[in-house]
Amino acid sequence: MHLLEQIAPNRYQLHDLLRAYALDQIKHLESAEDRHAALRRILTWYLHTADAALARTLPFYRMVPLEPSPDVDPLGFATTGEADAWFAAEQDNLVDARAAAETTLTQTAWHLAVLLRSVFMHQNAFDEWFATARVGLAAARSLNDRRREAEALESLGKAHFQARQLAEAEEHHRAALAIRREIGDEHGTAVSVNALGLLALRHRRLNDALARFGESLDIFARRGDRRWQALLLSNLAETRYELGDLAEAATLLGQALAVQQDIDDRGQEGNSLFFLSMTLRELGRTEEAMAAIERALAIAEGASPVWLGHWLVEYARVQRATGRPGDALVAAHRAATIQRRLGDRSREAMALDGAGEAYRELGQPDQAVALHRQAATVHRQLGDGWQLALTLDHLAAALVDAGRPEEGSRWWREAVALLAGFPDPRAAGLRSRIEHAAGEDLG
């Protein structure tokens, strides 16, 4: 009695002592060949069941199709909720499966690494993602498979990018690109060029980003890949937004959204709606901006906390633009809570900065100052000069409202110095606005 315990509906586990006994008996009673065959079957079952779950939850993130395996019968999932629940229940086992495959079934280890990337990237599960990607890279190299090596390098690049480790991200994406060009992998080349475009965008090398995205878009257009064409149109739109070309950004986003809605690419549709909200808000079309960001949040809810936490910050901005700073404060605090749980310090700082702006509009500048200081500290630690300049501008304005203009001028002066390093029109416009607000030469 009590040797088998039910821990959840349809889930059971052995008592620790019975498990240890069973493992000991296996070593005595089963041949090495039988043990290996059993391990192969269970790992293959996990691989195919995880693939089936991913097909239900994130169909556009299935990177490599699997060959059928006649000796396993994977689970099927009728709904996204069932698939999500399975991933949540099996996450530790999936990581263990990857570790087991590492030492015995190299090809399965690589497949698991590629598949789990799509799971971990929507959870910011960086420890698991880095470990799994490195296993995938070692597996590909042991197989002497250059195409698979590039895929693993891309995974590492994405993990470092999402963790805001941009130098490491660029190193891995450049290595993946070199391999893909060497072996003539046109699709992979375009993917890597896009990744380098995103890095240029984060470093605010906007003309470089435009060139990279344009190169990648040309390849995908030639290949007739509608999903990637729409994604590149959205990336080009974000770059145009940062350059202050709002009309062109809105046009590109409209083109991207038409395709994304047609092919039911919900994740990228939400991302394009997020950028569309930013663009419409700056154009003064706040009601349309609200409609766009609410549609994006409807996609994110229950699908990806990474999307939800990020897009809520824009929701807070639109709330403030429509005269509802109290609602904006609620949204910004929720975003910060999500990002703290995910471990994304950069986006948490952006959310805290947004909460500070809401406090200032609510007539509570001292609370705003405290949050802007927190955000500025994080951006400074991360070496993000652009976000630091934006936050210092907000901090200075809050200090002026709090009756401390001398302190405000100090932070405006640093913001202007930071903005001098960015030659684009948006940076120049912000610098001019700060100098006007300060009423003095801050250069």
C-alpha cells in the first residue's frame, strides 16, 4: 500500500524507495540493449508528444518537422489549454529527457533542443534554454551536421538577445550566418540576417537595421514565404517608427497584419498590433491605438507572459494618452510584476518608468521620482543608453514637478549627452525638446 501515489489527475509516481529498487533490478535483470531500446522509446515519445503540443500552442514555432516513428504512440491535444497543461506538468521531465538524450541519442538530443527552444523563449526560462541550446550545439557538432550546428547557434543567439546579452547574441548569430552562407542555406541565411537587423535596431543603428531587414525581406519574397515577409514588414515598420516616419510605419504594419490575419499567425499579429498602437498613438489617433493594443493583449492573455508583460506597457501609455493615468498605473504595475517574475530586468525597468509617468500625471511626483530612479539604475547597469536617456528625461520632469529643478537639470544634462550619441531624427527631436523644457543650454 502507498507504493504508488497519485499526485494529480491521471498522474502517478512511485515511492522513492520503490523507484530506487526498480532501477537496481533493471541493472541486474535487463540487458544493455533492452535498456537502451526502452530509453530510446521514452525519449522518442517525449519528443513526438512535445511536438504535438507545440503544434497546438505555437504552430509557427515548430522549426524542424519530425519523421514519423512507428514504435511510439504520442499524445494528441484537442485544445491549446490541454497542450499548455501538458507542457507545464512535464517541463522537468522534458529537461531530464534532453539530458538523457545527450549521452545516448545524439540526434534526439538535437531535436529536443530545437523544439524546447520555442517553449523556453515564451517563458524567459533562460537557464533551461541556455543549457538545452548548448546540448543541441554539441550534438550537431558530434554529428558533423553544419545545418544543425547553425540552428543551435541561432538558438543561443536568440537566448542571449532575449536576455539582453547583445554582444554574445551577435557573436552566435554571425557564426550561424557564416555557416548558412557557406552551405547555401538560403532560408537560414535570411533568418540570420533578420536577427542581425534586430541587433542593429536594439543598438539604434537604424540605417543598418533597414538594410538588414530589406536584405532578408528580398530573400523571403523570392522564396514566396508569406509568414516571414510579414514579419520583416513589421520589423521594417518598427525601424521606420524609430526614425519618426510614422505614416510609412503605419502602411507597412497594415500590409503585415493583412498577411498575419490571413494565415492566422496570432503571435506576430499581436506584435504588429503592438507597433501599430505605438504609431497611431504618436499620430494622435488614440482611439484607434487603444483598439489595436486591446486586440494585442487579447492575443497575449493565456498565450505568452513574455508578450503580455511587454505589450501592457504600451497599453499604459495609451491609457495616459486618453486621460486615464489611474488605469495606466494599474497596467504598468501589472507589467512590472510579470517582468519581475520572468526575470527581464530591462522590460521591468520600462514598466517601472511607465508607472512613474502615471504617478506624475496623478500629481504624485515624489512617487514618480522613486520609480524613475529605479528604472534608470537598471538601464545604466545594462548599458542601455537610449532607454536611460528616456528615463532620465522623465526623472528630470518629475523632479521639476516636485519643486527640485536644480536636480532635474542635472539629469536633463546627462540625457542630452546620451542623446548626442544617436544621430537619428527621433533622438534629435527629443534632445531639442529637453533643451527647450530646461530653458538653458545643456550641451
